Amino acid sequence: MPYEKEAELPIIFVFTLVVNLLALAVLVRMRSSCDTLDHLLVSILNINDILTTGIFTLMWITGWASCDAVLLEPAFCGFFGWIGSALVVWSAFIIVIMTSFRFLSLVKPLYYRTQVNAGKVIRASVGTLVFCLAFFLPPFSGLTARYRIYEDNHICAIDFAPGAEGLLQRPFIGATGVIGCLTVLHVALCNSIIVRTLRKRNAIHVQPEVRTVANDNRSGFQGKRRMFGHVTLVVSFVYALCYAPFVIRLVFDTITNLDHQNNTIHSVSMSLLFLSPLLNPIVYGVFNKHFRLALFELLRGVFSRRVCRRQEQANAGSRSTRPRPESGAAAVDINVYMTSSVAQSYNLSRSGLQLHTARGYGILAQTGNNVMG
């Protein structure tokens, strides 16, 4: 799995977990105002990234704290390696589903509006998850290499070396690489068609000499299309950057029947693969206007609450250190009730309360012996 000379993955895990938890808080905040299929898919992708990162972070903490004693347990290593590997691949399938639905919404809008709904999105997501879980069951049977420990990173995962033990290890790794390459090609092809379609539609516009409301609306639509096209290009680039090196490496390793993963290319490709959960909130969130507004509101609310809490603590401290008046024979217990305004000045004497200037509707003053109006 990762390159065994450097433990680079734990740093990625911790930072990715923090970023995805923040993204989840923002997605929950904007759920009531942005209930769309795209928001649903981004939420599913975000939950998957949190689960994936959380599982590998848990393995790293457990392995580091126990000096890999817990990871040496076959049941623990096999179960968490199986779940973690399946979730990593499922993230790629979620992006494939998201790209496919965006393709349909632009190229075949009528079909998208009448046939695509939240139920089909959930069924497609659950179906690909079941496929990923079933696909990574062979290591339990002994037909392929069993889930192994990567000691420097303190994690358990599948052995991606095609030349490792197991009768079906080489075909299994080869199939993984081929399926991965097909997903990369699918995402790249759909996104290229989306960008080309948007450019063709923007090329058909009214003459700019005549300024009308229709022209202004058309310009606004063209701006949104250009923005959508830019985001699509970024999505395609990030997906290819994270997944293409890894799956292409699997194909080449299968051809050469490599029996180890100790080359630098293995470390780089694996690090890029685990970098995908970190980049997903940026690509699918920050480029979304509603997501940015919800993020700013969340951060502003957290900052405001911290400032108010500090001010309350400071006020409580000043009240506790304020000196109290001395008690004695001349001390007078005064309760003043003012209904509308402020008394400008008053003097206390032994005999009572004298008012010099007061504005308001009524003042009630009680002294020790007399009541004055």
C-alpha cells in the first residue's frame, strides 16, 4: 500500500479529518436552503470521506499506541483493512455518479428532470458501496494476498503488489487497475463533453449592439455556464490527479508482476490517492456559492460567540473585584425605582435623601426613617 520507508499518511489523515468535519457542519447548515441532488451527492461524498479518514486514523492511533500489537490480530486487521479499502474505492464511484448526473442534466435535461430523483441517487450510491464491499472480499478467502500491516504508517490495508502470494492475486490487482482506469476515462470524457456543450451554447448569443432585458439575462446565463465549465475542468483535473497515477501504476505492476511496493512511485501514487478526501470539500464545496456563504456564516457565528464569552468573563471579573460600600451608623439603605429617565445628581445625608435634579415620570426613595416623594 504506502511506501514503507516514510510515514506520510498520518499527517494527511488528521488534516483531512478536520477539513471534512468542518465541511459536514456547513452542509448540515445549508440543508434547509439547498435541497438538491447535487447537495445530496456532495453530502454522501463528505460522509464517505469522514468514515474513510476516521477508520485509517483510528488504525494509526491504535497501532502507534500498541506498537502494532492490536494490528497483528488477524480479525482486527482484516476487518478494518477491508472496510477502509472499500470506502476509498467507493469515493471514486460517488464522483462517477455525480459526474454522470451532471452530464445528464446538461446533455439530456428532459430525461434528467423526469427520470432522475433522490431515490435513484441513493440506490446508485448504495449499489456501488455493496459492489466495493464484495469486490474486496477475496483476501479473506486466501485466493489473494491477505490484508497486511504497513508498519511505518500503522495501518492495515490490501496488498496491491501483483506478485504477492495468492492464486488470484495478479488478476485481482489487474482488475482493480482496469476498473480504476475506466472510471478515470468516464469522468474525463463526461466532463469534456460538458465543457464543449457549454462553449457551443455560449457561442450562440444575440448581437451586443442592442441592449435589452433578454440580452442581460442571456449574459447572466452565459456567465453561469462559464463558471460551471471552469468548475467541471477543476473536478476532472483533481480526479485525474488523485486516481490516475495509482490505477495506471496498478496496471503496469500487473504487467510486470511486481512483488513489492518499495519504489518512490508507489509512495507518491498512494499519497495522491489519500489526498482525494482532502481536496473533495474544496472542489465540491468552495466552488459552490451557497457553500461559501454558509461557511462564512458558520465561522462568523463561532467567532462572535467566542468574543461574547470573553466579554462576559471580563465583566464577571470586574464585578467580583469592585469594592463594596462601608457599613456603619450613617449608612442608608436606598431602593430607587425610576420609570423613564435618569437622575442627574443626588446627595445623601444622615437625615435622608435630597434630590437636586431629576428627570422622569416618578422616583420612589426609601430611607431608614422617612419616605419622600
